[in-house]
Amino acid sequence: MKLDEYEVLLKNISIELNHFLVSRGASKDIAEDVVQDVFVKVLEMDLILPPDKIRPYMYKIAKTKYIDLNRREARLQKILQQYLIPQQKQTREPHTEDKSKKLQRIIQKLSPGDQEILKMKYIEGQSIDEIATNLKITSPGVKMRLYRLRKKIKKGFGES
């Protein structure tokens, strides 16, 4: 199989994957992000899988990436709701209290614009395109800002 044919096969499978993820409940943006990650990973591999093995491999990677993304989003949603939406004080364990205060300080140190982006994405549930339209910036710009904000929050906790 020639390299051009292989890339066409990957492209066709990527389109199938996108439809598969959307049919399973993923938003169009999330599905496109997951498929892009899978496509790039397959293209960066040192070996070329045979045509009969590439489709199952790509589906498995896409499923895993989608599950991981949902878990991360759910965890971030919970954390951001806890600190960006005023709520009644809840009783927490002392260890959790320390982390909560630390996260609250980290989020408060962010600029109001950064806090707004986090709120729009994780509390209001707006898509990347909606945020981009509201803030009058590009979609990749929104993605990059969210990526950097997640890194800042992790760095504030001392995680790599």
C-alpha cells in the first residue's frame, strides 16, 4: 500500500470516527478534537499498521481518549463550580479544606478574563465556538487559553 493510499484510508476512518463519537453523544467539537488527536498519533507512529488492523486500533484509541476527556472535564467542572459559583459553606475534611483553599487562591489570582473563560466553558457549558464568538477571538485561541489555564492551575498545585 502506498503512503498516499494509507493517508486517504486514515482520513476516511477519521471521518467515520467523528460520526461514531457524535452518534454516541459527543459534541461536534469534542469529537473533532478526539479524532484529531487520534489522527496525529497514528501519523506520528514509526510503523504503518496493515489496513485490516488500523480501523480497530483507531477506534480503540478514540474511545479511550473520549473517556479520559470526559473524566477530566467532569473533575474540572466539579472544581470550578465549587469555586466560581458562590455556594453555602460545606463541611469538608481538613485535607480537602487545604486543597480547596489552595485552589480558591489559585483561581482568584487569575485575571478576570481567565476566570470568565473558565466560567463560560465549565460552568455555563458553552462550546469553544460560542466562547470564541462571545470574546471575539478565534477557536484555536480559546483552546490554547483553556490549555494554559489548566496548566496554571496544575502548576499552582505543584503538579507537573
